[in-house]
Amino acid sequence: MNYQTDVCIIGAGPGGALLAYLLAKQNISTILIERSDELGKEFRGEHLNEDGEMILKKHHIFEEIESLGLLRMSRVEYWKDGHVFKTIESELGHAGIHVPQQHLLQSINNQASKHPSLLQAYAGHKSNGANAE
């Protein structure tokens, strides 16, 4: 297959999917390629701090994630050798959010699909090279 696009992103995880969405919002033609057979198939979770949460809110992704389900964490502890060596607590009422990766990817991809500049997200594909002009 040959495609003409401004940007090709390899990897449809949270970073690749969000980048594809942000580029598509700017009317930059983008193709997103993922080698797994489906987008967001594995269960993983993402811990986002307040900055990450604000980025999702700024780009109108947070509301859908919240409707799918997330966990607001009141406290985060980092452990090493059986002892807490760092604790994070927030004055804002939570110390970040934990989001199932599938919810995060679904919400990003739903927003991205509204922009015709995102040519396609291809699952089950590998890149074997690209030509730039």
C-alpha cells in the first residue's frame, strides 16, 4: 500500500494517538499505524498527574474518559525495599487519576475521528520504510 500524507505515526498507544489527534485538529494529514491487530487491546492503566489531566480537558477528551470510568487518587506512595520513600498528596483533592488505557485510547480516537485530516488508523500493520519528498 502507498499513501500520501504529511505525517505518519508508528505506534497507536496513548502518545501516538494523542499526537495524531492534535495534528489532525491542525488540518495536518496524518496516518497512524499500529502493529497490534486492534487498537487498545491490552489491559493497561495510565496514571496521569494534574498536568496530564489538564491537557485532556483542554482538548475535550477528559469528559468522555470520565464517563467511561477513571479513578481519582487521593494519595500516591512510592515503595522501595518494603518502605515508602515518597508520598504525593494534592491540595486539589486528588493526586492524579488512573485511567484504563482502553478508555484513554477510545476517547482520543473518538475525538480524532471527527477530523478528516486523520486519514486512517491502521491496526495490524507494520511499516517497512517511508519515502520523504
